[in-house]
Amino acid sequence: MAESPTPLDEMLSNAIRFLIAGGLPLEIVTYEGTLRYSLEGRELTTEEIIAGAYLLGMSGTEPLN
């Protein structure tokens, strides 16, 4: 049985959907059992993806403190 997503997982998922829907060529690959994210050859952290989505106008999700 799969684990329930954490609030951070849900926020990341929303941010990824927002960025891709906006036309950003975000690449997601599995490397050694973990997900890696990159944009135009630059690897991004989870925090950079979420922050970027908010800076570009993502709304409807409360930031985690």
C-alpha cells in the first residue's frame, strides 16, 4: 500500500504541474532511486521548483512554514 503524500509532496506536485502548464521544459528523471529535476540542463532542488512556481504566479496553495 502506498504512503499518503506529505504536504510538501503535494506542494511540489502542484508546482510542477503549474510550471509545465506554463510551458517550461521541466525534465523529471529517476536516478539511483530518486527523482531529479532539471530545466535547460540545470538541476533544480525541490525548494527552487516550489519557489519558482510562486514567483511566476502560482496561487491556491498555502506556503508551509
